[in-house]
Amino acid sequence: MTTYAWTSPNSFTANTQNPSINNATVLASGLYAVVLTNSNNCSATGTVNVTINPTPIVNPIATPTAICMEIRLH
């Protein structure tokens, strides 16, 4: 059996193979490290740099306007 020990910014820790952070913010950006240890007590370390971009703010480009049509009766 292999165990996982993740550490990263903001005091995040996890012990699953593929951890996730719900509603992550830019504060979760940084270097994530994991130590894998197998049943023979052999271990390996890996790191990955993660960048979380801020949520974009959407502003309307145009304001809806009324459309008037001219109707001619013959």
C-alpha cells in the first residue's frame, strides 16, 4: 500500500492520491509537494507549482434599448 502526504501554501495538507480544493482562491497558488511511501518504507518526493487565477468580473458591454418599427398601412 502506498501512502501520500501533500503539503502546500495556506497550510493545506492531504493524504489522498489526487486531492482537490473546493472554491480555491489565488491564495492557494504556490508550490505543492507530495511524499509517497510504499509498504517497504521506500519514499519519493514530487513537487508541482500551481497557479490559481482570479475569477473574472463580467460587465455588460451594451445596455438593451427598445426597438421601434414604423408600420404603414396602405
